[in-house]
Amino acid sequence: AQSVTQLDSQVPVFEEAPVELRCNYSSSVSVYLFWYVQYPNQGLQLLLKYLSGSTLVKGINGFEAEFNKSQTSFHLRKPSVHISDTAEYFCAVRPKPPNAGKSTFGDGTTLTVKP
Amino acid sequence: ETGVTQTPRHLVMGMTNKKSLKCEQHLGHNAMYWYKQSAKKPLELMFVYSLEERVENNSVPSRFSPECPNSSHLFLHLHTLQPEDSALYLCASSPVAMNTGELFFGEGSRLTVL
């Protein structure tokens, strides 16, 4: 079984400031890791994913995340946010083969970018 | 066309009504999912279909009835719902059920039960 904890339910930040959204997970098997974004009145869309290889992954809209196996974390960062980044962000994990299983999502972090 | 399309986007229904939510994916995927997203609650997986066969049902009340006539279409039939069923219902697809890749979501159907 897996669980995902997003450590901050709400993150307010000023425009052009850096931001970090924190995600910790626990799992009895190896997992793939994902960050999704949900803009108001829309569904979720993939920001980035970690499958293997380099622990620093880059996604869309200038976001990046770093996988830390020893700390079981996958924190999302952006060096300079825009008003348009205001949205709900979800961290998720999914078991690696040969294990199969559903995606497990965190509770979400609301990022509010203020002018 | 967008990858995953959901209709209607908004639905208001009484507790005695019968309605259906529709989802269509244009990505050539073989697996489709229904999720429920309620305010201040985590995303809840309701049903998973793989190659039109239901492979997961997470103890969802029988007032929700899914149907997958082919790999491109997924329905959620609703009847005698309760006010606590008001939520955003999200459809998603993936190439293979429970695979290692990401999910592709529709924009959701916002359901209000009066």
C-alpha cells in the first residue's frame, strides 16, 4: 500500500517569488512519482513525472521536482511564479512493475500567487 | 478535439432523478476511470475499466452505475442520489489499466444534488 502526504494545504506567495510545494510518500514497493496541476474549473493535467534516472525532473511551465529516495520526498519547485500558476497541485505515486496498482494522490496544495 | 471530453460540465438534479454522465476519450487508450473529487477530501477512485471490463470497484454505492460500451466511452448512471454525492466527477484514461504511466483527465462534471 502507498500513501502520499502533501505537507502544506495552502501556499500563498507573491508574483516572481520562488515556491516549493512539499510531498512525502510511503510505499512497500518501488513507485513512480507524479505532480498534477488543476486550474479552476478544470480537470487535472500532468506537470511532470519521475520514472527513473536523474533525480531532478523538469516539467511544463518552468516547474521542476527532485526525487529523494532516502527521504521519500518529491518536492515541486519553481524559481519565479506567475499569477497564472494559481491552482491546486497534487502529488501522486503509482507502483513500478512488476507490481501493478492504482495511483494514490495526496490531498492537494492550493498555490495562490498574489500580485 | 481535446483528449478526454466529459459532458455535461454541470448538472443539477433532485434526489429522485435519473441522469447520466458521459466521458469520451480520443487518445486510443484501453483503460478508463471514474474519480470523485469532493471539497476538502482526497481524490477518490470509484471505478476502473480495462478493455471494457470492470477491474476495480471501490465499494461505491449502487446508486452509481458505470457502463463502458467500448474503450472510447464511459458512462456513469446516477439514480436516487443523496446531497452528499454533490462533487466534481472526473473521468480519466490511460493506455493500460493500472499501468506505470500518467492519467489523462477530462475537465470534470460538476454535480449538485438538491
